[in-house]
Amino acid sequence: MLFAVLCTDKPNALQLRMDTRPEHVAFLNDLNAKGVLTFAGPFLDDAGKPNGSLVVIKAETIEEAGAIAAEDPYAKAGLFAHVDIKPWNWVFNNPEA
């Protein structure tokens, strides 16, 4: 099953995001190599700067998805003000459909 992990950065946390980015990218690359990552990318503010994340992952349960999300270096660094995890159905433009 797919889960959308919707993350909102804390205010004024761009530097923390940038400092933690190499570890975050390595984490996502590892998930991708394991076939867990479907796609990911940052949300942008009005100035085009990242201020959150969308990560779509494959997991058996929402609890498993939450455990995966909790291991993200951004989450461990305290970047996020809020994380919402929702089951998601990829209907349009799904390359696996």
C-alpha cells in the first residue's frame, strides 16, 4: 500500500533543512534502493524556498509508514512542525498501472 507523508517545516528552519539535507538524501536513496520510495520532493514557499516535504512510500500498514518516516534525518533533527501520514491511491500517471 502507498502512504503519503506530508511534512511541514517549523518556521525559520531553512538552515536546519539545508544542514541536514545530505543525510536526508542518503536516507531517501536507501529507501529507493530497497523499493520503498515511490517519489519525494519539497514543498516550496512563495520565494521558492523549501518549507516542507512530500514523500510517498510503500508500506504494509500506517504504523510501518510512521516508523519509516520517523527514521528520516529531517524528522530526527526536529525540522518538522507537523507530519501527517495518509493512505494514498495513485490513480493517474502511475507507471505501474
